[in-house]
Amino acid sequence: MTEKIKLTSNELRLMSLFQSVTSVTARDCVVDDKMDRVIFVINKTQMGLAIGKGGATIKQLQNVVARKVELVEYSDDVAEFIGNILNSSMINEIKIDERSDGTRQALVVVDAKKKGIVVGREGRNAEKARLLAKRYFQISNVFIINSEQTPNDSNEVYI
């Protein structure tokens, strides 16, 4: 399902640096200039090692790259992967819809009180989910809605 992902020389350099600092091999690296961060996708079970005791390893890496560093645990299952990006403990349900034009979209249902946390400050978590879902699973849109909303009630437009 995943197409070949092309990495720039800068992303490869960051992945090498990530491995030397954390002793974890990253699957992927995305430089998000819009949100001034670097996102590393790592294999399951590697999160604790990458973060380090008390977050020391990840803090050291952030100081070296002079940007915020975010980690995402990879999964072959699209719903689980999106859950890993957005904090699955706050998500009620994730639906993947095939649209008539062949595109796919993800609908993430959360409690109204938790929607702000899931979306993140300035939409940074939602943007990360959109970037990575598109990169790995060719999902064109990720919609985050309240559990009380139906798609027609939300601010987003569904076609």
C-alpha cells in the first residue's frame, strides 16, 4: 500500500544523527518547516529507547537539531497508525472511507472535551496526521470531529 518514500539528503542526515544519538533506527524522517519540527517514524517497541530516561535522549537530540523533535510509532494498520499519531487513548473511533473518486479519507471521532488536545495547538497534531497518513496510506484528508457531531454538523466540508 505504501508507495516508495523519497528522502532528501537533509532527511537522511537527520536520520543518521537520530540513530547516533538514540541508538534507534528511524523508518522515516519528515522535516515540517511550517511547524518548525522534525518528525521521526520509528518501529514499535522502540519508543522508550528513543525518548530515553526522563526524556533525556530526545531533549539532547532537540538541542542538536535546534528544532522540536516528535516521534511516531509505525503500524501497517492505517487506523492504528493514525491513533499512534493523535494519541489513541483520546480517540473513540477511526473510520477510513473510500470516496467515489477513488480517494480515501480518515474520520477520527473524539469526545468534545478532548478535541482541542487531539487537534493540538495551532492544529499541529492534525497537520502531522494529515502529512503522515498521506505519505504512508494515500489518505487525502483527516477529519477530527466530536462524537456528538455527524459529518454534516462539523465545520469541515465532506464531498
